[in-house]
Amino acid sequence: MPPSTNAPEGASRGARPFTSAEAAWFWTMAALVARRDGASHAWTPEKGARPCEPDDVVKCLDRLYRQRRLDLTHARILRRWGERQVAPDRVKDRGDYRIWCEAIERLSWPLRVRGIVATPTPELQVQATPGAPHYSPPCLFSASS
């Protein structure tokens, strides 16, 4: 069975959904930083077609904020670590790591519903390895803790 390509209407042809909300967030932040630094609106951080515009991910974040599912602390942590293009360290940045996990977990569902992030299937699950870009160990904190 081929991987899911259920992308939003405005997506480019052949666009593939992101494998995780974290990957979508890092891509979004790279595009927003480039835009802030003067790159054209059409610039994207990588050559492959993506299923959305960076603003689509930001709209999902904004909606969660308006629904009070995320607060400003979550947004600040996402911005800070997104600009660095790395997730907080589970040991060294414990507080930020907990908030990061909450925010990414809550952002995952709306991104999946919109086809921005692929629904996990055995074909799409990729095991990240330590030292690889955007690797972070699985979150150990649950949203209820």
C-alpha cells in the first residue's frame, strides 16, 4: 500500500505529508525565519514539495491557542527551539522538554486532520537515530502529568 498523500487543496502536486508534527514545526520555523530574513515568499527550506504553506501550521497553532489548548508558554518554547532547529534536551532542558512535548502532542492531531502530517502506518514509521537531524527521544511526560 503506498504512503498517504492526503494533502490540503492548496498543496503542490506530488506533495508528501510530514512524518511528524515535530518535523512540520521545524520546517515551518525554517521558512518563517527565512521569510523574516528577507527570502521571497515562495522560498521553502527544502526542494521537495510540501503539503502546506508555513502559515497553515501557524494557523493550527493559533487555533489551539484560541481554544486554550496551548498557552503563551507553549508558543514561546516552540518558537525558541524551532528557531534553533532542535528539540530541547530531556535532561538538560527538563522544563522546556516537558512543555515542548505537550505542545507537539497537541499540535499533532490538527495537522493530521488537515493532511499536513501523515497518519502513522507501518510503511511511514521511520526510526530516527541519535545524531540524526531533528532527532529527539520520545517524550516521557504525558499531558496529564
